[in-house]
Amino acid sequence: MSAFPHHHPSLAVWLPALVYATTIACGVPNADPPQRAALPAAEGTHLVVQERLPVSLIGELGDPLESISHITAATDRVIVLEGEINSLLVLSPRGQVVSTTPNTGSRGAMLAHPIYMAWRNATTLVVADGDVPQLAQFELRDDSLVLSSTLPLRDIASPRGVCIVDGAMFVLGKSASKDNRLLIHAVDVDGRTTQSFGDSFGPADAMNDLFYGRNQRLLCLPQQGLMLMASRYYRAVHALDAEGTLLWAQDIPDFRAVTYTEAEPGGFLYNYPSDDVWDEVVSLFQVSEAITAVQVQRWQGREARGPSEGIYTVLLETSTGRPMGVQIDLPIIAAAGAPDRLFAVDDSGALSFLRYVQGGA
């Protein structure tokens, strides 16, 4: 038995701490070893990095802060959610920390574990609490974030993301009324759920929900009126509108999936590709109004944190999901900031600001 491989915990949602069996690849006597799966060939539209600026985040005690939960940008400021001290850091375009908003309010603890952010407008930031079902709203005033309100969420547990589309609020979280599944919930001004949707990865069964449904990523595209969803181990990206309608589903090119079969109630067998080389979705971010990117890390072997074969980035046409290009020279991108910034976080948790231009075929 082995644990399922994983990557840096700051940017992921984990499977429950259970032990599962894995299938055993049976060798064929005197047969040639299987060929190692190379990364897809680079082609089409791509991003050319012109500058890489390492950013050093230092805590009050002088120690580096390397537990980044989420990053977002507005105008000329970058907001970082730092999971080690549970604080919001406001950074300049060159990566200097200009202010820190501690995770405390007038009545003590404000958020137990701030995990995800979304902009309501150019100066209003909404932050989801990953432990306590609530949202906090901040106003960006000059270089500081000021808490303006909190909103308890009803019938939602363990929020994982927040999105604002056409003025409506959506929260990715578990639903107590729908078998504890991870769904997108439309939330009214009182924190009540008015609609839930989004559980569309694979067949509708308990094992599928455990394997794919609890490992989802949400990308909010308010200007396009879209929410994009991906799962760490699923081969497709889905786009939904504010009504929950699935507008398109696009397979990720050359995705090498680990699948499963149910072995017994409450457990399943992992089915690896024959050469033990498999893929995991590690990032989903917006490049421009017309282009979205999904990043895949290719792993070799079945042990946790086994050797990585590299990362490939697929650029998708946002309106249709059509693949526009593949490249293999980008680091893992935590987020993007218009018009030409990318925010990269390496395996150690170190942050870098990248400036790029878009290249053609």
C-alpha cells in the first residue's frame, strides 16, 4: 500500500487521511521496459517571460514566510494570503511589503484560516475562511486593508473558494444538505444558499466524489461571467455560468490520468498508467480576457513526492475551451495579474513575480 503522491500543501486541497490500496503493475518476462512518457511538445501560443523577480516575505520574527494560500492583484498592488501567520500582506509591484493586516479584529480572532480571495470591485476584497464558514470583506485604502464586515455562511462547511459574477456571490464549499459534497453555492446577502451546482466530474457516485469532487479548483472570471473548475486528478476543465449551466468541457491534451476502481465499501484501487508516469493539475489561472491556462505536473512512480518529470502549461481559449498552445518552460503559476504579471510559487514556497509577453505560434 502507498499514499497517493502530492505536491506543495499551500496550493492544494488534500484527500482525507485514509489508507488505500494501489494496483500492482505486472511485468512481462523478457519484455522491453515501457518507454517513459515525455512532456507534450511545445507549440502554438505561448508566454515569454522577460523578467523574474524573487520576492522575500519576512515575518515579524525575521523568519521567511513560505506558506502562501492565495494571491490576487488589483491596480498596482498585490495581495498575498499568508497561511503561516494567517495574515493579508499588501505588496508593491516590486514585491516590497507595504502593509500587513493581522488576522485579528475588534473582538479577537477574525478568520480562523483565510484561504481564498475575490474582488467585489476595484477596492473591495472578499476573503473566504477555510475553517469557519464565513466571508470577510475588506476595503483597500491607499496601502492598507481595512475590515468592513463579516458574513456567516449557512449550510456551507469548509469553504475552498469565493467568486463574484454579475454582482452575485458564489462559494466553493461542502454542502451539509447534499451528502457533504463539494459544490459551488450561490449565496444571498444573509449568507443563505439559494442554489448549488458544479459536481460534474465523472459519474455521480460516492467514489467519484471522493476521488475527484473533493479536489476541485475554482477560477473566477467575472468579466466573462464564467467560473472555471478543474480537479487535481481529472482530465478536463469545465466552464459554468452564473446559473450553473455547463458551457464547455475541454480535455487537457496528453493528460495521463490515474483512475480508480472500487475495491470495497469506503476504499478503492488506484490504476496507474503502465509506465507509472501520471499527471496532476496543479494550477488554473487567467492570462487575459481571451486566454486561460491550466498547468499539469507530470510525476514518475507511485511513492509520495516522487520525482517530477516536469510541468506543462496548456493555454485555452476562454470562450470555448479550445487549446491554443502548450509550453514546458513555465514554473507553477499561483495567479496572474493584468496586464503582464504572473506570480510563481516554487516547491519550497518561495514567491517570484514574472513579467511576460504573449508569443505566437
